[in-house]
Amino acid sequence: MELSKVHNVYFIGIGGIGMSAIAKYFVSQAKFVAGYDKTPSPITEALLSDGVTINFEDVVEKIPMAFLEKEKTLVIYTPAISEDHQQLTYFRDHGFTVVKRSEALGVITANTFSFGVAGTHGKTTTSSILGHIMQPLGATSFLGGITENYHSNVILGENEITIVEADEFDRSFLRLSPNIACITSMDADHLDIYGEANELEQSFRDFSAKVSDTLLVAKGLPIQGMTYAVNEAADYQAYNIRIENGAYHFTVKTPTKNIEDLVFHLPGKHNLMNALAAIAMADVYGVAPQIIKKQMASFLGVQRRFSYKIKEESIVFIDDYAHHPTEITAVQEALRELYPEDKVLVVFQPHLFSRTQDFADEFASSLAAFDEVILLDIYPAREVPIEGVTSAWLLEKIHNEQKLLSTKKNLVADVLQSSAKIIVTLGAGDIGLLVADLQDKLEEKYNITA
């Protein structure tokens, strides 16, 4: 596939966070871009404002005529799309070049110096930090979240350095060939794809073999590479850590020097590890310490990654994407570090029936650590229900007297009944669509004005 010969790019699932980043990139490269998605969203609205044509009905007639010229059109689809999708079937049956998102990223990054950020947790935050550090060097970054610094899921630069999230779902990251990469974590996940945890681990080994220059791994992972750790001996070590005005101040020991007086504003040891991974990758590349320090101090975070919606003396409301027990525990520990004396209410929407079934006991344990728990129904995404696997079933496993099952319709009223000072919404489904209304009602209850 030669991108220089591609005039039109059609996306099936264009509203996905990863897909839309590639769509924006092709718009910036003066390609004609169009696509399909199931429903309108803020992401599709932003693409429409950039001149992208989008249809929301899976019929061939909705494909713009210009995109029916197969010699000029590249079709990119997300694995979340069903195999019987009518538009996807049409393009395949008529001999178009049809590739998965991961294959497109592989082609885009093939002739660049490429960074890959892999791991079952922390990819989006780590790649966003790294993208911000590398932005002064002209890097182009494809991200799985909306960065607060750029209000986008792509940081556009030149075509010489690229940063991508190396996604283990569907073994997508094996389409990449990064020069420098990191692995942040390897907790069991996506067992609906892999079947067994050892198969997931093997895929990370296969990914590590594709890294041409340097691989960095969180210390303790069963993969060979340069290590990084917080307050532990490693090739890259963060130490002398203190919290001042809600920000981390710390030093990083590298194999050749110390980078002192680093400032980082995201809370939680997990985020400090993400920052350290980004710093290590940038240092391996040769980014000057003064650039690393400046960019770290100015990094504002990623939407739905410990995002403060309200931060007042009377009430704090945080929204986060956490959807795995390890991620939930990381959020809980960060909250205890910041607000050790305050009552915390968690609202959680489980994501996927299979994940809920596979990690039910772990979910129950991580959620029970909060003072109060509200569960929403399971968000199915690409799955059909599994008999007996429900939020009511999960709720029974949570050893916490302050717990209840709610609905999207009743959630705001249920939250307003709580006396908790800290409220956090968690999940990777559509719980994010409820955040704005909940924020409005909390501001009204506590007489908060803009």
C-alpha cells in the first residue's frame, strides 16, 4: 500500500477514538475522508466540522460516489465492526483495499522513527505524555484519548517521528514495528480474544521481538528490556518524590545522569509510572533534559483519565475511564492519597459481559475499598449477554453495606442522596455521556457557579 497513491480514505467505525485520530491525520494530509459510524457523538461532530462526510446508516447507498473508485480509495475498519456489516462486505466483495486500523497505523509509521506504547493499562496517558514531550521535536502522535493540552486525540507534526498506542486487543500491536517501545503492564485482559492469560503474555513477547532499538519495561514484568520503577533500583528510577500543592516533585536517575526538579500534576503512583515510562523513552531517543522538564510541568492530562469535573471545598467530582480491577484500584489509591479523610462514592459501569465474568471477584474486591458503591448495568459493547452475568450478580459479591444498583435514568437522583464529598464515575462504556448532567446537578446542589 502506497499512501501517496491514495486519494480517498473511508472509515468504517470513524467515531472510535483510535479511528478518528487516523481520520484527522489523513485530513491533514489533504486526503478526502468519509466514513460510517453507528451513532452521532462529539467525535463525529468534530470530524464533520473538519469537512469529513459521515453517514449513520449501514447501507451501501450512503457511501459517497467518489469513494466507490477502488483504485483511489483505501478502506479502514475497526475490529469492533461485525463481519456482516453491509458497507464492509461491499468493499471486500468489490476488490477494494480494506485494512484494519492497526494495519493502517503500521503503514503510516513504517518509514518514520516510531515509538510504541504497549500495556494492558496506561497506554493512553503514557503516549499522551510522550507525545507532549516530543511535540517540540515535530512528532506526530496517535492517541487513544483527548489530551487537555491539544483538545485532540492526534498531535500533528512532521512525518519523521511518530508515537502510537500499541494495542494488544485483537493482537493489533503485532502490525507495528517500533524503534523504541515500552510495556507498562501485562495484567490478564481481553480473555474473550486470547482465551488464556499465558496467550496474552506470549503476544507481548511477540511484540517485544518487533522492537528494533530499545524496549523499556516496568520492573517486574516477565519481559527482557531496560527497566523503570518508582523508588526501586532500575535502569530508570524515580526517587526523592514529594507532593507539593497537589503535584509530584521528583528526580529521575537515568543510566548516565540525573534529571532533577521534575514536576508532574497527575495524581497516583500509576500515573507517576506512566510519566516515568515517557521520560525514559524520550531520554533514550536523546531529548534534552530541559525539554523533558518543561513539557512534563505543562502536561495537563487526558480527558476521562482522573479528570476533575468539580474541585471545590464542599464537593469533588472526578471522571475516569478505568474498566479493569487493577485500574479501579489505582484510582482508589490515588484518591486515598489525595483525600485520606473524606468519604468516597464510586459509580461504576462494567464493560463487557466476558470481562465482568472473568474478573468478578477482582472487581468486587476493588470496588469494596470505596466507602459507597453504585453500579450501572453492564455495557455490552460488541458482546451478547452471558446468562447469569449481570450487575446485580456482581453487586452481591461486593462486601460493602453502602451499595446499590442504579439505572442511567435514576443515577443522578441516587448520587444526590449521598453525603460523600468525593464522587468518582468509572467505566469505558457510555457512562461518560452521563457526566455533564451529573455535574450540572451537583453544582446546583452545592451552589457552585462558574
